[in-house]
Amino acid sequence: YKQLEKMLAEYQESQCRMEKYQERCNPKVALAVLRSELDNSEDESEGLMEEFLQHNLPLETFLAKFQNARKISHIRRTQFEKLQELIKKDEAEQSQQQQSRPPMANQP
């Protein structure tokens, strides 16, 4: 009986680890993280522009920092849009598969 309890505890622990891993690897979670990072990079670009326009940042520094911030922003936007497209495609395929399945016959 104790061996069974030990096995049950190990199983529950493994199940918990697996669920945490699935949450981290979920495409929708990755999409949300990318969206957050994209928003942060956009905010950084706007902040740099405001500093430059208020003459708090030299032109050379502004150009270097702004160019890098925009590059990162464009990369993240591309990644976000591609992942979003893949998620929608996957959801459409799953929906199509569910619709193409014949209904289960009631069996006594």
C-alpha cells in the first residue's frame, strides 16, 4: 500500500511538472509574451524620439539607439504576426478535422 502511495505521489509530481511545461510551451502564451515585448520596444522607440525632440539626446546617440530599437521592434512584429498566422492556421485545421468526423452512433 505504501508503495502505491509513493507511486501516486510521483505520478502527481510528474503531472504537475508536465502541466507547467505545457503552459510555458503553449503557442498562445508565446504570442502574449511576444506582444508584450513588441509593445515594450515600441515604447522604447517613442521614448527615444521624445528625448531627441526635447534636445536631451545628441543626434548621433539618438540615431544609433533609435535604429537598434526599430530593428528589434520590426523583428518582434514579424515574429508576432507569423506566430499569430500559424496559430490561426492550426485552429482552422483542427476545426475542419472536427467537422469532417462522422458523428458517433449511439450504441446500447
